[in-house]
Amino acid sequence: MKRSLHSPWLEIPLADYERHMSAASVAQAAMLADRLRLLVETYRPKSLALLGAAGGNGLECIDPLVTRRVVAVDVNAAYLEACCARHAARFDTFETVHCDLSDGLPFADPVELVYAALVVEYLDQDIFLAYAPSLVTSDGRIAFVFQNRDERDTPVSDSGVQSLQALGAVHTSVDVKQVVDVLQSRGMVVEERRVVASAPGKRFTLLVMAKH
């Protein structure tokens, strides 16, 4: 876990992260939770992996009678402890995986739906995309949310939470076409692609890639 040792995510308290994501100037927590809710309602996966799980935003919206296994993956062990304390009791199986997703495949048993919202921007994208199809079952899906940026945007929105500003140094933009091309070359197809927006108007790409 060499990369993890110097990750700025390890220096950001969960309370800071959640305060930032819920701030009126950012308002991304509700948007991302709603995307997860809609995806689970649409695809009704029996198993779900949340990459960059943090405190488990959105899991409160998931029907545990439908989704019985949840895998929460994060580089910050304290985030996973909070996520487990908040949500584990609701699901038949709740697994936490403490790892840096840039180090390779994080768990062995694939899931029906992977939710990777605003996480690929902080990874070695070549490494992640090489193993990403292995995360899902033969009929599984990976749902991404990517931040759309232009020259006026900053990597991290200003919320007044100073600890989050350190993430700007490790944030990289995602070329959505490249993601699609790589995953298509690995046997996946585009099932959904559209633009969604947070309440302040920042725009994001929702991309769902499926195995068929």
C-alpha cells in the first residue's frame, strides 16, 4: 500500500468531508445518494460495492431485502469504521475493504453493481480500468459519476472546509471517452450516459457500463 501512505485522504476527518459535501455551495452528498438510490431501484442488485465509501452516503436509501451484500471500500480505515457502525446491521452481509484502489483488485467475490462516484479522479486510472471489469459479475454493472470540468472550475469546490483543499494536488480529470473505450475493449457496453447536476449547478457525467 505504498501510495496510500501519502494519500491526503488520510488527513481529512470524516466530519470535514461530510460537512464539505453537504455545504450549500457544494450540495453533492444528496445528489450522489439520489443517484445511488435510483440505480439500485432500476437494477435491483443483490450485491453492491461502494468505492470510496467514506461514511456510506446513500446506503440509508438501499432496501436490504433487495441488496443483501454490501462491500464498502476506502483508503481511510476511520471512514470504514464509521460506515460499518452506521450501516452494517441493516444488511445480511457487510464487508469493509481497507485499501488503495490504485494498488489493484480490492476484493475477490464480484458484485452485481459497483458505484464509483467521484473516486476515479483520485486513482491511477490505467491500473483501475485494467481490473475494473473483474469487480462485477457476468451480468454486472459499474456506475460512475465523474466531475465535468472546464477552465473556470476548481478541482475542489470552496465550502469553507480547509482540509479538503489538499485534494486539489492529487485530483486528475477523467476522459470519459477513454474510460468507455477501455471498458468496451474489455467486454463492457454503455448502458447509460448522461449529464446530471448538483443544486449549485456543477455538472457531472453519469456513466453506466454493463457486462452482457
